[in-house]
Amino acid sequence: MRKRKICIVITARPSYSRVKTVLQAIKEHPLLELQLVVSGSALLDRYGTAVNYIEKDGFEINSRVFNVLEGENLMSAAKTTGIGILELSTVFNNLKPDIVVTVADRFETMATAVAATYMNIPLAHIQGGEVSGNIDEKVRHSITKLADYHFVASADAMERVLRLGEDPAFVFNTGCPSIDIAAKVAKDPLLNFDPYSKYGGVGAKPDLKNGYIVVMQHPVTNEYSESRCHVEETLYALKDLDTSVLWFWPNVDAGSDGTSTGIRAFREKYELKHMHFFKNMESSDFLRLLINSKCLVGNSSVGIRECAYLGVPAINIGSRQNKRERGNNVIDVDYSKEQILNAVHSCLSNGKAESSAVYGRGDAGRNIADLLATIALRFHKTITF
């Protein structure tokens, strides 16, 4: 019996952590053959070269697609999507997968979905049905309409996909694969590595023994022109904090130049003896760092997903995660240094939050692999309302 060929496209640093356990489950499944394509910012050094971690974890890469157009603005995002469609069409033609899997809501994800759809290759979408406060929501719901199979991460997301008119027989609440890694870390949370020596980075090397906070703030695509001002509010809020700060570089999105420039200019202007800046980190190490932190500050979905499961307080800044389902670990604030600082002090005083399984319990990767092995192949779908 021929193994079913499953092609997964990894486009960025977050995409890999979202599907790492899916990749492993497919690789180990007797009825599946994994085809792995790495593209976009996952190949670029300035965003942490996620491809190195993929190879280190033992995954064979079938194809690499270099499609990121420099500029980090709205036009470059649109053109990067176009280049992605062109290149991925060739890759899919060569690999001839039975199913293509795409993840979440980034502009590179749209390229994967369009290329597979026009080539009559069944498309599976992980993390559909969620909402957020920017253009990513449009992309996510557009991919839902292109996709044949839906592996959603929560009950709320499943209900939304069904309301969009998708066939209930092909919509599955599998939980979020990133929670699989969080569940493993939660069982053994010891911070068993030195982040400075293992991952380098720049800035001071503050002592972490008395506690620290983690910052991960990305630009918001529909507010990209304000990205520098946004990150400066966070920088000023944390400038004189009497707690160590570990800060992670932003994703490649419209406005990331503004975020990066704001950080660099701030570092040149002020002596930040309590801050260190990283490009990237292995997903399990990052979550280990998170679970031992006092809180996460920024606007990453990690604060909504993994931090909810790990019980890590998350200070969510601005509109990027607007209306996304969440646990009780989240404090929402505006782009205001006063609000951010007050929320940080609250987290430092109150300690850990209660764990929430809103995005799953740690078995998503295996569930998705089993479904990919047995689900009927769909080359066309009819939507009725």
C-alpha cells in the first residue's frame, strides 16, 4: 500500500513551532510520507534562520523556496505572496503531494493555499476560524474558504468555521499543536540551559536568578507606519524596571523595520544593563524560558496560546490579538508606557495564573496525523448555505 504523501510548508519562525509535533507524528506514521518545504523568513538569518532548528530536529527538507522581498512594507508583503505562488506551484508539481498542509494566517500561508487550490491538490488548514485585530484575520478566513480540511485549535474556532459554511464532516477540533510542546515542558519545567551561551544575542547579560520577564512584540500590519512608536512605548515602560528583560526580535511583517529601528535606536541612546535581545530560540527552550518567567509582554499569540496552558501571565499590547479566545492569564493594555508598566508590576506581585486548556491538552500532532492518513481525498468541494 502506497503511503499518502503529506506536504507541509513552513514559512516563518512561528510556523515551525506551531506544527513541529505534526511533522514528527507524520514522520512516524506507517501510512504517511512527510514532504517538507521551507520558505519565507524561515530561511533568513536576520529572522533567526529557523531552518537550522528544523534540520537539527532531524527533519529532511525536500525543497527550499526563497521568496521574501525586502522592505517589510505592504507592497513587499503582496509581492512576496506572488513570488511564493509562482515558486510553490513548481515545488508542488515536482513533489506531487496527496495533501498540502498550511498553517495559520501569514501572507506566505496564502501563497501556499492559492498554489495548492489551483493545482487541485487537497488543502488542509491548521488554526483556522480564529480572529485577530489585523489583516491576518482576512487571510485566515480566506484560507478557510480555500481549504478542504480544517484542523482547528478551539471550540470557538470550530464554531466559526462552521458558520463560514464549511462541511462539518471535514472540520475537526484537534487542539493547537504548539500546546503539545508546552505540555511536555510543563511536566519538566526546569530551566536547564544558559540562554546567553546557547543562543548569543546582543546586549547586557543580566542575572536571571531573581526573575525576569520576556518580551515579544511584532508590528501590526494595518498599523505598520506606527510600529516604531508602538515599540518605543514598551521600551520606555521597561527602561528603568528593576527586573531582567529578555527581548525577542520581531517577525518579518510590514512595519518590522520600524520595530527593529526603534529597538536599535533605543539601545544606542540608553544603557540597558537589564536587557538582552535574541533573534530566535528552539521552541522547547523558548517555552522553558517562558514558564520560568514572571510574565510575557508584547502582542504575540504565544501569550494567548502557550502561556494560557503554562499559566504564565501575559500582557497583551494593542490590537494584534483583538477578540482572540483566551484564558484568564491575559491583561490587555493599550500602547501606553503607563499601562504597560502598571500591568508588569501587577504580574510581578500576583505570580502565576491558572492553567487553561482552551487551545488543547497536548495531543494535537498525533490527532492531525491520524486524520491525514484516513480522511477521504477531496479535489473539489461544494459550499452550500
